[in-house]
Amino acid sequence: MTDGPARIARTALSRRDLVKMAGLTGLGLGLAACGRGFGGGGDGSGGGAVQLNMVWWGDAARAQKTQAALDIFKKENPGVTVKTEYQDSGPYKDKLATRFAAGDPPDLMMMRMDSLREYADRGALLDLNAHSGAVDLSGLSEGARSLSTVGNKSFGIPSGLNTIGFVVNKTMTEKYGVQVPDGDTWGWEDLAAFAREISKAGGGKVYGTGFDADTMANVITFTRQRGEEFFTTDGKLGVSEATIIAWFEMIGAMREEGGYPPAGFFENVGSSAEQSYLAKGMVASQIIPTNNFLAYNAAAGGNLALLRMPGETTGKRRGQSIDTPALWSIAAESKHSAEALKLLDFLINDPDASRATGTTRGVPANTKVAAEIKSALPPDDQVATEYLVQLQKEELPRAYAYPPGASGIASNLESIAAEVEFKRQTPQQAAKAILDAGRKALGG
């Protein structure tokens, strides 16, 4: 397959559009000339006739696992080498925008779900549907395939599958004589009761639960359970003021009862599993992405239970969905799209590739591959894999790509949640502010 048909079919992305895209992440014209902007990877050199550039976010451990998979690909494709570059998750979004604005997009990249529409709507990403058969999608569930769909086009493949789940530290429940909730039947009120019981038994030295009020995935799940969609299929806000108020009031009530930490508690905690208060034994439960279960369980002493989210069987409908930490997407202007598609197919469908990478980016999107490699995974990864495999057999709401402007809503949610936490705004004021700003960000 050549680049020719793809170049004819796609819409060219102007430098002005790309700079505008960079501006969406806080970058200006001056930054567009700063060059590649990534680092920390290997050069993938080996004398191949074609060299692909592949970028993602992550740490050195993820890079090592990724390189192990690429070494297999290189042996099977001696004419192709892969230059890899990676970046911490915080700066990644800005640096990727810089690369596009400078006219130097990577061939294969990790694409955030809240950025997909910003790139896809400007023609910056390759439509995989225009290359039918280049990547085998037969092993992906409908929920997994739909994650990258915009209209009748597809702009990536999940790098892995995950969702959010509630983890409970059984060492703490055993210490304080508190029963672990039934993850198949519990609701948010049961979480509140559990949290109160742990905090009381711990004499104020520990808290029963602690989770982010400003994480979009958490709020979206709560919103669906109340029968609403945070974002509608046409890219508008579907969440009601009453639901946002209920979210903040619920957390506020748990805080007042002592089951949830006081304001400011999470300000100095690090972002890694090892730095979490769960690992430090200061909270007994929290929400995590399921692909991080291995890391959190190791950091917390190896005795975590992974439960469904509260409210999944007590709400109006299911709230959890099959999601992805990120997509693998190909630049529309890649000079080596055929080779990039081949690499993408390898990463998704080759069992040896998934054995090498493990679940660092989530459970393999290909359900057959996930089942094949599960027994070779570490026990904690087997738990997370089984959790996702079983969820995909259930009737869950579909996860959609966030509409353009959603990243601004996420940032606004973070700042307003802090105002509520410190009681500088009421839940009612916060809900109005979030909806007003959100409608403006989404264009109406």
C-alpha cells in the first residue's frame, strides 16, 4: 500500500490550523519553531531502508517493554527501523502539538482521547477505514473499535483497554474488622458507610476512602449511572446541574462524616502508585485505572481487592465503559504510512508483542490475544485482564471521543472542584460555573 491514495483522500492540514491546535494546549507561535520536543527514547538504528518515528508518554520501564516488542518487529521486518521517543504524560500533549505545528509529525503516536477530535477534525490523522484490511480488527469488541470512531471514520486503535475500578486494601479491612463491600451490589451510600466505619475504627489516623472529585472518568461514570451522558453524541453537554451538585454534595458529606480526607489532603501527594496515600496506608480505598492495578497492589503491600465502581447495579443504568489509556494513531502526512500500518497491526494483533509489553498500556485490545497471554502475565495483571474480559461480555454504555473543547472543560473542572473543596464555592455555584464554561467551550 502506498501513500498516494491516502494523500488524495485526506484534507490537508494548514500550518495555521496546526498552530491553532498548539494554541489549544497553551502554546504560541514561538514554540512552533522549537523542533521535535520529545526525548528519552532509543534511536532504533539498524540500517533499515525505512525509519519510522514513534512517540508516546510513559517512563523508562514502559520504554524498555516497548522496545522489547519493537525488537521482535525488527527481526520480522528487517527493512524497517523504529526511532522511539517518549515523554512524561504532563508535557506530552503540548510537545505533540509542537511537533505538528512545526510540520514534523511522528509516524505513529499515542493519542489522548481528549485530543482526538482536535486532530481528527483538522485532517491531521490517517483514517484507518480508508485502508481496510491493513490492520486486522476482527479480534476487537465493538466497544473497543468504537473508541476511535468519529462519524464514519476511524483514527486509531486502542493501545490497550482499561476502565476505572475501586480498590480496597484488605490488609486495612482485616486490621480494623471491617467487611469488604460486595462489588457486584454496592452503591455510593454503601461506600460512604464503609468509609465511615474504617475511619472510626482507625481513630482518625486513616480514612476509609479518597478519590479525585475532578477526574473526568469518575464524573462521567457517576453521570451515566444517573441516566445522563456527560457529553452527547453531537458534542454538547448532556450532564445536568442536578447531577454535578449531587456529585459534589456526596463527596462533601463523606468529608463531613470523616470517611473522606479533609480539604488540602491530596495537595502534596505524588502521581505514582508508590507515592499514593493508598500505598502509605492512609486511605483504605480509592479509584484507579485498571491498567495500574499491578503497580498499586505492589505499592500497597499486595492485598488489594479490585471492585466494580459503586452504583453499577443500584443506579438507573451502568456507568462504567470500556475505555483506553490512549490510542495508537498515524499521522495523515506520514511518508511511510504502509509501514506504520504494519507496525500498528503488529502491536495490536501479535501475541508476542503483547507478551513483551504486558499490560502497561492496558489489557490487549484484541480479546483473543488477551486470552492467549493471560496465563503468562503476573498474577495482578491476570486480575486486571480478567476484570476487563468479563466487562466486555456485559452490556455497557459506549465511550465516545471527547468533543473539541473537552480538554478545557477538564481543566475547569479541576479548578472549580478545588473551590468547592475549600468551601469557596457551593456545589450549586460550581455546577452553574462548570455548565456555563462548558457550553462556551463547546460552542453553545
